Amino acid sequence: MDGIERENVTEIRIPFRDIDMHGHMHNAAYYAHAEAALANLWRHRPAVAEEPAYLVRRSACIFHRGLRFDEPARFTVTVAKIGGSSVGFAVRVETGDKLSAEVEIVWVAVDRARHQPVQLPAPTREWLAGYSV
């Protein structure tokens, strides 16, 4: 943990509530913390008039090493893909220099009233490009 704050990096210590009976973090907790890290980044997006809603289209996780109670963990969010109406995020979960998990979250932009896919707003697309890998 480098102590440097960046909007796409969230550092936590694994809370006891997230630990399973085997002493590792629950699988679902990886998603919860990854989504919180993504929400932290999302707060910095540019304001857009009539912004669409964003729904999760897909999520997946590759587990490399179980995190344990009170271990420091770093969640780094990058943009893996920007589509017409969707954006794919990659969340890298590390403790120290060890990779613990890789979480994929894909959002689709939808019209708030009809819930039909719409194009990503140009300012949002440009902002997201700054976090592309």
C-alpha cells in the first residue's frame, strides 16, 4: 500500500464481517468492495445533462489468493473496454505485491424511462478513456 490517493484506487483493510468459516474473504465481498471502488471512481465523472442510468450487464471474478481478516487490500479500477452503449471495468485486487483477484464489471447505459440501451455520452466516453488500459 503506497498511501497515494487516486480516484481509481481504493485501499481498505478486510473487515471481520467479510470473513467466511475458512478464514478467507467471502466471494461476494470481492464484488461488494470492487463495486465500492468503482463508485469511488464514478463520483469523479463529468456532469452530463440527461445522464443515462447504468445497469450491470455482466460481472465475473478470478480468484488468485484468498484475503484474510485485517489484511490491507488495494482495489484499482481501470477501463478495459468502451463500447457504444457499454463500458467494461477491470478491478485488480492486490495485497502488497500479490494479486488476490481480478473482477470484471460491465455496465450498459440505458434510457431512464424506457430502460433501453443508449449511447454513452461523449463527455463520459472521453473521461473513461483516461482510465483505459
